[in-house]
Amino acid sequence: MKQLKGNSSKFFTRFLIMLVSFVAVDQLIGATLYYFFTHQVSGEYAVANHVVYDLNEDVLVLGSSRASHHYNSTLIKDSLNLTCFNGGRDGEGLLYSTAIFELALQRHVPKVVILDVTSDILSEKEDEKNRLSILLPYLKQSDIVENMIVKKGRLELLKSHIQTYRYNGQVASIFQHYFLSSANTVLGFNPLDNKMDASRVSNKTTLKPYSDSISADNVDALNLFINECKRQKIQLFVFVSPRYNDDTKQNSYLKMKSICQNNRVIFHDFTNDEYFKNPEYYSDRAHLNSRGANLYTDTIVAFMKKKLTPLANVQYLSKNEIPVSQN
């Protein structure tokens, strides 16, 4: 019996030593990875890190890949005489944009925010929640990140207590973008240079990648984003940037437009604007190339000037009517 108690005591002692050692090593490696993570010089996280830790610009652009590829920060800066940074990120939706916006506001309040949205921005997308793990490195920065992570599942939040788990699958990328600059971005803007082959694109098909059921989480995120802009007195512009042949009559689109209208948010849809029907402006059906992005940026800058300075005699290229306006 004494021997059994002695063996149990040794087991628990060893287990405790192993647990303490694991926690200590995890904390050490986590702190090391956090340093290299926050000092990356290129890549998508370098863009996100600027928004979270170093944002000091007057204008902030947020959204998915269509934000990062469509809004030329330099043109916005030069035309509006306001500093600008593009914080758009490929493959990410409204949940990510709202979280990263909340993180940015902890250190800096921009004067103007441009939120680029898609017609399916409020649609239910399971893969959007799965990608929320990219916010894990920012978990200790704000409760809003925790609220977003839990949408993926409480198990994800539990696993995130392991420091090294927060950088799972990113270690090679972190060191690559710390030691090597491989980005094409300027102030967050990432231009696309190739041209779409219009002969391979059908004029009859539309882009409807997701179901048309509305996500309550995305609706809440949009309302939170808008309310935060109101509270901080930030001028918000919500744009649907050009897309080569698309259907904007989905429930998601109509709901999003209604929310903007009810909140008197400046909203404008360039999706089917005749000015951007030229396939020469596109890299693919969903994205403008650098030529198209520059033309589009000139268009929205003129549009914004007209709103920011109502008395200015500014003509913008798009001929669409302004759906809603903000006092």
C-alpha cells in the first residue's frame, strides 16, 4: 500500500513538473513568436499589424481582397490631402473587418473609413467563421477578438490559451516575412497587374458563391461597425466596388442596403456601373487590375470630395444615382 502511494506521489510530481515545464516553454516560444509576428515587414499580417498597432492615417480602407486590390491609397492621399492606409485582406469578410476596426480604434481614430462590401456580405458563410483563427495573435488586445473567435467554437477559444497554438501553421510565414520583403503593397494597397481574358467569361452567368440566407452574426457585425463610426464621429462610406457581371439582388444585398439607409450611411453601388464594363479594367471577374483600380479610386475620390465638401463643384465619373446620404 505504501509503495502504491509512493508511486502515485511520484506520478503526480512528475506530471506537475511536466505541466509547469510545458507552460514555461509554451510561454517562452509564444513570446518569441509574438515578437517576430509583430515585426513582420511584408505579407498580409504586416498590413494587419499596421492597422492594429501603428495606424495613424486619416483614412482607413477595410474589406476583403476587393478592398486591398481596388483602393489605391496613394491616389486617395494625394487627392484628398488626407493620409490613407488600406487594411483590406484577401478572403476575409465582415467579421474580420469589424474585429480589426475595433482593434485599430484602441490606438487611433481615423477621420474617414471606407468599407468595401460585396453583394453577399451578410450571407451565411461557414468558411468565414473558420478563418477567424487568423485573429488569434491579437487575442490579448481586445475582448472583441474573443467574441469573434467564439463564433468559430468554444473549443477554439479553449485551445487559444496555448500560446503557440495562436500561431499554428504560421511559423514559416512569420519568419519569411520578418527576414524577407516580398510584398507588392504600398500603404496596404496591393495592385493586380494581369488582364482578364474576356473571351472565357460568360456574360450570362452571375457570381453567387454562397447561400442567400442571412447571417445574424454578420448583421450584428455591420451594425456594430456603423455604431462605432457614429460614436467616434467617423465619416463612413460603404461602397460596393465594380465586378464584371454580378447579381446584386440577393437578400444579403437588400438587407445591407436597408441597414445603411436606416442609419443614414453614405452608400454607393458600383457593381454594374456602365463606366466599369470594360474587361480591360479587370484581373478576373471579381477584381479590378491596377488600371481599373486607379480609375475606380479616382471615381470614389471625386465622389467623396463631393460629400466631404458639399459646395465643391466636383464631377465623379460614375453616372449612378446616390442611393442614400448622411447628414
